[in-house]
Amino acid sequence: MVNRKMKQTATITFAAVMAMSLAACGNSNNTSGTNTKDNAAPNAAAGSGNAAATDAPSDKKVTITFQNIYPDPATPAYKMINELSEQYQKEHPNVKIELDTLNTDQQKVKLKTQAASKEVPDITIVNPAAQMKPFVDAGLFAPLNDMLEQNGLKDTYQEGLLDYYSFDNNVYALPDGNNIEVVYYNKDLFAQAGIAAPPTTFEEMLKDVKILKDKGITPLAIGEKDSWTGSFLFMNILLRTNGGPGFLQDVLDGKKTFEDPAFVEAVDAFQALVQAGAFPDGATSIDANAGGNIFKTGKAAMWSIGSWETGAIDASPVAGKVGAFQFPTVNGKGDPNEFMLAPGSAFAVSANSEHLQETKDFLNFFASEYPKKQFELKNAVGIGQKVDGDLKAAGYSDLAVNIAGLFNQVKGGDLAFDNTMNPATAQVHLSSIQNLFVQKMDSAAVAKEHQAAFEANK
């Protein structure tokens, strides 16, 4: 629900979300144009990236490889990275930006291979905290402190957000977003199935799944070939069965084990969704992009995913038909205003880049222009930089305003499993949850498998 203030001003200011996530989770070591409507244009603290300190004219031919995870041409993110890259190349004829565009899991696999041979691209994508640490420990990423001080760029990021990408007082990556996980739903499909309102309890969600299934409608879109998608949904359930945030931190601190009743209960609830037929047939053979398109083409009633998809939904065939709600309580447990928190994937620079300064100059430009371009493309909800703009005046959708209202209700939450646990334990978890889509497992055995992996990889 959108609160009164949000309805009146529709101004996006998300710094409070990061403050809450830091409190809950702790610290892990277009160019602007004219707009005739009052307050419709966004303001970002940084000036144009063209003012980078070392951005002097040069005839030196430079190719910068930019690995990214924006593969879908229909999305605003794809348009953003292409338009900003083209703009920079026009202004710097000696620089070529070569985009290496992959889906999320493909990029993770490729980066691991590149890291093993110390051939990380000039700019790559990395996830925060535990997922970043091995790359930083191996000396593969360049510190970005100097570049962040140019043009006031550092001050454009929400307070505390850069901490998730920092080790030993050095910032090693610049985040693209700061999101929450929500459940998007297709209002037309709900109406066709005779469902009057989104579920507020897990029991209601299961009933809705069965109703939708009986009507021949896929209840929940997912692409579990990219195994993070199932884990992200599962962690919502664990957040509820645990009665609030902190389960994984308690495991790390030795206060709980994965064999705790809250974890076993979460596995049971997740399997209840699978057994009810909530997901598309062959979910583990569908990647995240294709899974999202099941929802965005009107073939699924719900999609549990990060708020970063708001702009893509508004650019899809279901635009205007979609609402969003908090993940419901589970067995009467949990607070709907506690969310899975998603400090975004981030842009890191290779420490071994042959064009280190030129790469930093480009990334400075890119990050400085990023909030303005995203606002222009109606994709600013959930970005990690400060943007003050009137959503309604700028033509944003009711869905975007709805999501902005949910940000205002965040009381705290948890980070994703693979952003919290070490990579070896996380991989066992991802494979274990993925397996639940294929076969029903004894929940106690799943819990034991997790605990064994944690003990083996401390």
C-alpha cells in the first residue's frame, strides 16, 4: 500500500532502506535535459562524468571491455548501458567500449574462469560482501577510492551502501542498485481466477496457487536454471519461519545450526509450493531471463523477485496490469515489512587492466550519469544512488509508486544466502534448493546437508 505522503509527492529517497539493512545485517568487511514539469527532473549530487580529473584529450586508442548482466534488449537496463557507452564513445573517439553481455549465472561462471587465469575484464560485475571477498583477497580488483572522490561521486551513493563493497577501507566496486524482494502479481489473471486480493498469509498463497493451477494459469514464474532465483524465494520463507532477520548470522556466530526447527520448517513450506504446482514445468531448465518473461508476457500470475524488475515490467506487455505485495507470513510467523534486502550487483575494475586510468575515467562518467539515465528511462526505483524526483510528474507508473511506497515501510531484513555465506557453502545451498524443484526430499536431510557443508567449509 502506498502511504499518503508517497501519493502526494511520489518522491524517491531510499537511503532509509540501507540504514535499516545495515542495522539488521551488519557490515561486511542521459545527461540532464529540460523538463517543463515542476520537480520532474532528478537531481544527483555528481556533476557530469566528463569532468574526470584525467579526462584530457588523447589520441591513444583504447578498448575497454565491459562485462555486464543486461542481456534483454526490451529492458531499460539494456538501453541504459548501451546509450551511456555510445555517448562516451562519441565524446571520446579514441575509446571503444566493448560490451560483453551475459545473463547472471553465465557471467558468474565466466568471471570465475577469468579470475583463475588472472584475466578479469576491464570492468566486470560482482556481488557484495561474501561473494566479492575471494576476488579482493586475490588482488584482482583495483581500489576505486581515488575515482570516487572525483566530481563528488562518492556522495551520490546512499549512506552505508558502499560498505558492502569495501574491505580494509578500500571500495572495490560501485553498486547498481539497492533493492527489496517483492511479489509482483498480474491483476487481470487474479481476476480471471476469481482471486479478489493478494495473499497475506502463506496458507492463502498456497490456496491461490491451487486455484490458479486449476484455471490453467502458471501461479509463480521462475527460471531456476539460474539457481539463485529459488534461493532468493526460499530465503523469504526462512525470514518468516525464523520470526525475523538474522538466521544465517546466528549460524555464523554458532548460536544456531541449519538443523534448527526454523530452517526445517522453511524447507517444508518451500516444498509445499513445489508440490502444489506453483512453478512452471521444467523450471530448472529455464534461465532467469526466460523465467521473468513468463510473467512479463502475461503467462504467470506472480513473480517473486527484486524490485529492480519494476522498470522492465513497465516496459513489457503486462504494463499497467501489475501490482506488488510483501511476502506473506508463514504459519503465523514473521513481519511482512521485513524484506529480503538486495544491495545490487556492482561494477568492479580489474587491477591488471592495461588501461587502468582510462577505465576508471569511463566508470566515473558511467556512474555519474547512471542515476539521470535510469530516471529518464523510468527505471530509477531501487537504484543505489540518491535521486530526488517526482515520479508522478515524470510519468512513472502506479506500480513504480507502489514499490516506492513499500520502500518506506521497510523495517529491516536479510541479505541473500550467497551474499552471506562463503562460496563453497553457498554452492551446496544453491544446488540443494534447486534439487527440491526436481524431487521431494526429507527436510531434516536437507538441513543436515547444509550443516555438513557449513562445517566442512568454515
